[in-house]
Amino acid sequence: MKPPVEPKAEDCCNSGCNPCIFDVYEKQLQLYHKSLRGEGEKLLEGENGISQLNYTTFVVTEKIIICDSHVLIKFKNLESHKKVTWSAGDHFLIKYYGETKSCTKAYTPIHFDKDKDSDFIILLKRYSNGLVSNFLYALEIGTPTLWRGPYGSFKLFPNKYKRMFMIAQGTGIATFIKIIEDVLKDEDNFTKIILLFCCKNISCILLREYLYSCNSYWNFDYQIFLSTYSDSACYKYKEPIVNHKLSAADFETFVPFTSSDQFLACGSAEFMNHFKNLLSDKNIPSENICLF
């Protein structure tokens, strides 16, 4: 095992990641010292196409504009054939270098089996004052970028919960894709997924075709809540689109809630805190609520 490289202060994205890059470094350092003493299990290096402590170069292979503010970007390592892997709920960090500032930013990777031309995909929302989001949005095909990961602490336990509620806002849906894939592909996992997806308007429904296809599974159900009214003529056949914002009243459909229900939320801090308080008011135990 090679000694881990200590991260620089700028390598921390200051987003409260669990684990933080410095926590990862300390853990890897302990493993390294154990390996020197001949302790612990033998560690296999280089199995993953991305590293937690060293940056790997991935180039942009495709960009798909979804709407004015959202784009889907595909990345691939052209110098390696190693598979890039991650667990449900994990994120990667991208390294940004500017003229006067450098930093890292966390993004959740997604991937679909049918896509053979990329190692991972990110869903990006462009913010007018977003340093990294504007950098990514402007990337051209073939541009190299530096990524590191995966990081995350979420654990998926098959059949631990009877129902798993996912409350997503915008690009927060990316966090749930790997979880959805892992549950639906496991024939022995009988957990029922209920996705409540909040979008600005019909043109900003991310991964719309994918979600529509998931509805063919018996243990997947979803609703899309639009904050801006859209004509039903734009809907797909029996597409579960609701023309109002997700509210406390919408949860009444699923009562009673029990200890066998898990609630996951991903979106802005304000969005997640709002629904955390809403769920707490419905006496949902805090250990059954997970915010990303």
C-alpha cells in the first residue's frame, strides 16, 4: 500500500461532507501504518477507476441540454479501462482552478447500464453566481477535468424498511438514482420506493424518461410536483404530475406512518429542513430521516 497524500486546505469543499476528505486521509493513514506492521487485511489497490485521495482525469464526452438552467454532462477516463464504482448515496469532488481561486465542489454521480460511452454522469444546475457550476456549464467536449471520490456514509439495508420515501428537489434526484437502481435490481428486496419529486416546471423534470420507465416495477411509485402550472396535454400517458408544490397535505395519502418507513430528502438546505420539521411534526423518529 502506498502512503496517502495529505489533502490541502483547499481540497475541502466546506459542505459538511461525511466523511470529510481529512477524515478519509486519517483513515487511510492508519491503514497504511497497519500495513507496514503487517497488521490488518491485505489491501488491494487500483480496483476502482477513481481514487479518494488522488485526482483522476476525466474528459467531457457529451453534454445534453435539458432546459435553460440544467445540463447533463458525461465524463470518461480515456487513459484507463478500470470501472468507476460507487455506493448508493456517494458523491465525487471536482477540482476547480481559477485565476485567483481554487476549490472543490461535490456532485453526485449517476450512470445507466445502457450508457457504454461514459464512466459517470452529473446533473448540473447553473447558478448565475455559481463559480463551479458556470465552469462546468461552459466545458467543451474533450475538456479534461479532475475528480476524486467516492465519499459517503449512507448504508442501504435490503428489507430493513417496508417503505422508503424519497423527497427530491431539482438535481437532488441524482442522489437517489443509485439507491433506486440497487433496490429495483435486487429481486430479494421488497422495499417499496415512493418518490416525491419537486420541480420548477415541466421542462425542468430531470431524468423524466428514466423515472417513467421505473414505474413498471411493482415496488416503485412516484409523483412529480410542479411549482409552475403546466398543461396536461404535455404529460405522458398516466404520468403522475401534480400542479402544485409538495405540502403536508400530500403526505396524508400515505398515513399511517410506522417505524418501518424511512424518509430520505435531498435538495437545498431550506428545502430539507422544511421537510425534516414536517416529518418530525408527524412523529417520524429522527433515526428514520436521512438528509443528504
